[in-house]
Amino acid sequence: MRGLNLPNLITLGRIGLALVVGPLLLVEGFGPRLAAFVVFLVAALSDLWDGHLARTRKLITDLGKLLDPLADKLLLAATFVPLYLLSHGAEPRYGFPWPGGRFPLWIVLVIFGREAFITAFRSWSARRGLVIAAGQSGKYKAVCQNIFIGAAILWYAFHDLAIDKGWSGGFWAGWEKFHYGFTVVVLAAAVLLTVYSLAVYMVEYRALGPAGRRGAPS
């Protein structure tokens, strides 16, 4: 396949990991959910690694510009959907780290709506000869989303462990309060950056002008 180099192979590996993390997260118990966190962490870090390799070794390709955002969106879906299901009844023993104890549907819709729009927009632009890579604001958004996902997975893993060990009060109560607050703040930041990055994306695209939008002939 044209453009299939080491960074792109790493990206394909991240797609494979996305298929594993969701089922692990839905399995009750500290072990499976800790494994889900480790798999997610490897996948998230691979995003930084393949980007670094592509830039430093000058291996940036049009295929990579399309595969990388796709892998990120698959990983997002593979974690957000299980987290939503867990917070809405699949894990009834404790609440989700957000006011009301549930992962709000409107947040899921805002984040997925943005990703769906950008994916469709990238595909449309590519057909016109213009491949658009992720911008800096989008990368900040992705970092916040990944931190939230990791914190949310550990929220479920640690609560499973607390139930198994009979932890209550003292250190556990303090940690639970800190973990809750941290997760809420990071998720709120991710939502704000999701909306902001979409606005920046559209402004930058318009700034290209008609000639820039047409791009180079394929």
C-alpha cells in the first residue's frame, strides 16, 4: 500500500488496540479494567510516537494524515461508548465522576458530533485534492480527552478494588474526592476545547481561500 511506513503501521496498531480496550472496560473487576487502562495508555502514547517518527524522519504521508485522525476517533468511540453504558446502568454499584453520577448524553453528542463533522469534512476536502492535518487546538483537545478517558477508566478500576478490599473512609475517601474533581475538570476542559477547535478549524480552512481549497492536482 502506498504510504504504508513505520508511523502508519503504528497507527494501524492503535486501531487494533481500540478494538480491545472497550470489551475489557465492560468486564467487572479491577484486573480487566486495569488492563483496559494499560491498553488505552499504550494506544494513546502510540499517537505521540508515530507523530514524532513521522516528523523527525520526514515520513509524513497523505495516508498518515487520514489514518491518524481515524485511529483517534475509533479509540474515542471504543472508550466513550463503554463509559456511557457503565454510567447508565451497566455498573450500578457506584456513580460516574460527574454531577448527577452519569456521563451526560449531551457531552457525548457534542464530542462525537464534532468528530463526525470533521471526518466528513476531511473526506470532502480530500476528494477536492486538499488533505487537511489536525491543527494544534485539535491536539490539545485530544490530550484533554485522553486524560479524561484514562481518569474515568481508573475511576471504575479503583472502585472495583475498593469494593473487593472493603476500603472506606480515611485515605480512600480523600482520594475518591480528588479523583472525582480532577475528572470533572478535565472533562469540562475537553468539551470546551472540542467546541473551540472546531471553530478554529473552520476559520483556518476559510483563510486558505479558493485556491488553497482546491489544492494541488492529484
